[in-house]
Amino acid sequence: MHVVATAGHVDHGKSTLVRALTGMEPDRLEEERRRGLTIELGFAWTELAGAPLAFVDVPGHERLVTTMLAGVGPVPAVMFVVAADQGWQRQSTEHLEVLDALGVRHGLLVVSRADLAEPGAAARVRDDALSRIAATSLGEVEDAAVSGVTGHGMDGLRAALHRLTGALPPPDAGADVRLWVDRVFTVQGRGTVVTGTLGAGTIRVGDRLASATGGGRYRVRGLQSLKRDRDEVGGVARVAVNLHGGADGLRRGDALLAPERWLTADVIDVRLRGDASPDLPRELTLHVGTAAVPVRVRPLGGDTARLTLARPLPLRVGDAALLRDPGRHRVPAGVTVLDVRPGRFARRGAAAARARELAAMTGVPDGADELRRRGLVRRPDLVAMGVPAPSEPVAGDWLADPGHWAALGDRLAAVVEEHAARHPTDPGMPADAARHALGLPDRALVEALAARAALRTRGGRIYGSATAPALPPPVQAAVDAVRRDLADDPFRAPDAGRLADLGLTPKLLAAAAAAGALLRIADGIVLLPGADERAAGILAGLGRPFTVSDARRTLGTTRRVAVPLMEHLDARGYTVRVDDLRRRCRVHPERTP
């Protein structure tokens, strides 16, 4: 299907042409038919060369430009109508400004009411309109002079429409669905129905769709396109979606979205297009799709600005929209969305720096450029911004700019070495501390960086060149004193008083154990390295099962040491319990690391 919107001044015959082309009445309201004035959006369709062609008929009155914008916003092509007997008018200018601001590139000029014009008038009107249109995004367009009443020129108009629609770029059927809602109503026995122009993507019965404004989730109960029930509809198409799930809050200007595939933005950076003045009004209305949202404008550069929206909208990089001053009935600027997740201006000079950055941005989604600016970003977020992922994730779903990633690896190696220098008895830097030091959002990034930088990870800590504690001289002297104590009585661990006198705190004892200078079998209980293996050998010499008391006497130690030592031997696989009181030594001990 192809979809074409009308445009042009009020009472120039837009609805008459649609009626003549389709045989359908585009004006739905009784008041519209009574007054001969389009007030709401009208919809009609026909077949052209065997293919469906739908029309969105828009009002031409100056007070109804917001409604006109809701009709043309999502539509890829336009039929611009100028009456031969009246020529170019005020709303002709504003409608053309709208199309230019939205960047519409496919169109057709129709000089209507040719039967009412004086000889030669239609040609003058045509030449004037073509020159005006040529100076906009539409460029040079084909034209047709017709009368919707007499039928003059209608065959030529149909042929021109066929050529226009044949030149439209094919839509992406696999694109993420964003259906801008232009009408909401209720059908007895079926519930809420919304209509819109589906620009790309495919909607299927049973799909789940999310509201951009309310956050609600709905199931697609039924689909119609051109009054026919469908199992699926792909863009470009006029579509009516019957929703299940309490869709009472939906209204024109909302959008139905593929869930988890879109970000909504309330602050965006844009490039201004057209003849935008650098002193734009600070309060304007942003029109995109069928939405019209008040915005605050902050100019940043000669042709860039930051917009703060009164409510979030589902936008992507490259989206075209326009700014309108409703009080003055004029379009100050078209805009191209450059960034839907801009950073805050947290320091002096940030706005000027941002203006310089925006000056180099084109509005064409570029994954590598976006990644360079952001350094790190989650892949789903980048895709939801409308930017293709340029590479594979470095950890989880995180993408990283190669230069930034390399610099982060260097910084991680440096902070780990700095930590080891400050804490020689505990050189392993906790992974969470490293994450905070580098300002990273996810611990998985730290672990991936550690692997990249050839750093060792163990027990949630990261080690650089120092993989074990280095004991400062005073601590080493205290440890040497303990080792001398144990030299003659290897199983009489020094008591708490002795350790306190030597200044060996639990943290320092743990460091000594990690350094391999002592064997720590429990809190406050240390022996010489290898003492556990030596104890197992002595106890094996008993040749029978033994109790803790047996072990205490055999090893010449106290119960304070014997109990945790036996539990340590159990854990290391040197001994195994026979019953509640006795143990025996394994013939071939299964030592655990």
C-alpha cells in the first residue's frame, strides 16, 4: 500500500479531489459535509494500477494547522493542491513551510478547479506554485491541472500519482514498530480501536504494543487495513488496531511501540533547518508524527539547540520534526534530531563545548561516531536511539569505543598498582572499588578490563604485579618472632596476649598467611606453614582412630589449638570422622587447594 496526504489552502478542493479519485467521502463529520469544510482528518482509498492507494485528507484552515500536521507527519508523500481560480494563498505558504520543515521529499502539484479559471490562469498558477515548491525539500515535482467536478485531467492525475508512488523508497518491514495515533474510538463489543499511518515495521494479531506516554501494555486483538480484517499489516499502510488491555488513556499524539525497543526522551539536541533565526522564541511547539508538545528552546550554536519537552516522546537520531509558533501561525524551523540522550551541562563552558560537538554531527545514525562520543553504552540503548551497533559487546551487552576501552584498561592497571603500593599487606584491589575509581556502571566491565590488561582476579579482588602481600619490616619482625616461638613447640600457637604484644592484628595475621609466612587455621590461631601436614603425619603414626584429646596429647598442644586444628585437617582432607568423637587419618590424604 501507498499513503499520500493532501496539503493546501482551505477551500481549494482537496476533499473534492480525494472524493473524485476514490469514490469515497473523506469528510466523516456531518458538520464538515454541511459546511463544505474539512475539520478533522479524513481517510479514503482506491486502487491504482492494481495497488492500494490511501489518502489522508487534511484541513486547510489556519486554525486547524495542528490537525493538518497530525495528518502529514507520518506520511511519506503529499499531493499539494492550489486552486486555479484563486492561486497561491496564505495557508498554501504555511503548508509548504510545514512540508519543508519535515523534510518531505516526494510530492505532486495539483492545480484544481481548472474549469473555473480564466484562460491562461491555470498555467500562471502552476508556474508560480512550481517555483515555490522547487525551493523546498520537495524540489522539482510533477504537476497536473484538473477539475474534480467535471473530471477534466483526472486520468492524467492518476498516472502522475502512479509515478509518484512508484518512486517512493520501500519501507523496512522488519523495523521496530512506532505507530503514531491519529484517531481513537470505541467499537461496541470490541473495545478500543486506534488508527494511524504505519511507516515501517509489521504489526500482527497477538502482538504486544506499549504506549509511549502512559506506559501501558496492550495486546493486538484485531487488525484492519482499508476496512479489511488482516492477520498482519506491514508499513507503509493505514491501519486500525483493536486493542485489549484498558486503552482508555490513548489519544491523538500518542504512539504505539514495539516493547523494549524504544527510548522516550524529554531532552533532545537538534539541528535547526530552513531559515531558522538564531533568536528563536524560548517557548514553541514541537510537532513530530501526530504529536504536538510544548518545548523550551535553548540555542547552542548557529544552527543547533537543546529542546526540553513538556512530555517525553519516542524519538530516534535522524527523526525529522518541526518547531511552530502557534501564536504567530508560523514555522520558525524544521529540526533533525541529533541526540536523544544528551548529557547535562554540569560545568561552566559545557554548553559551548556541546555546540562544537553538535556542529560535527549530521543526524545520520553512525554507530562508531556515537560510541566515540559516549565511550560506553549498552547495545539495546544504542539501538533504541536509532543507531546501529558498530561492534560486538566487550562485556554483557556493553559496547565500548576501542580507544576509550584501551584507556580504561591502562587506568585500571594504574589504580590497581596504586592500591597495592598504598596497601602492601592487602595488594588485591576489590573489584567494586576499582569500578568506582574508574566510574564504570557495571562490575562486569571491570572483570573484562582486568582480563584485557592481563591482571589477575581472585576472590573478588584484582592483582597487578604484587600477587601476594608484602610485609613491612616491623610486621615481618613480629612474624619472625612468632616463627621462633613455634620452632621448638610447633603446635603451641601463641595466645592473644602474645599476638597483641607483637602488634599482630587479625588483618596483619591474614596478610602474613596470604604471604605464606604463617598458616592461619582459625581466627587468632596461627602455626608455621606445613604444620597441618606435619600434624597429620604424627597422628597417622598412632595407627588407630583418635579423639581430640588424643590429638592434643600426641601433638603436645592445648584444646584451644587442637579443636580448630582438627577441623582444619578435616577440611583439607587429611582426616575423616569415624563417629561423633573419633577421627582417623587417610592413607592417601586428598588435599584441597
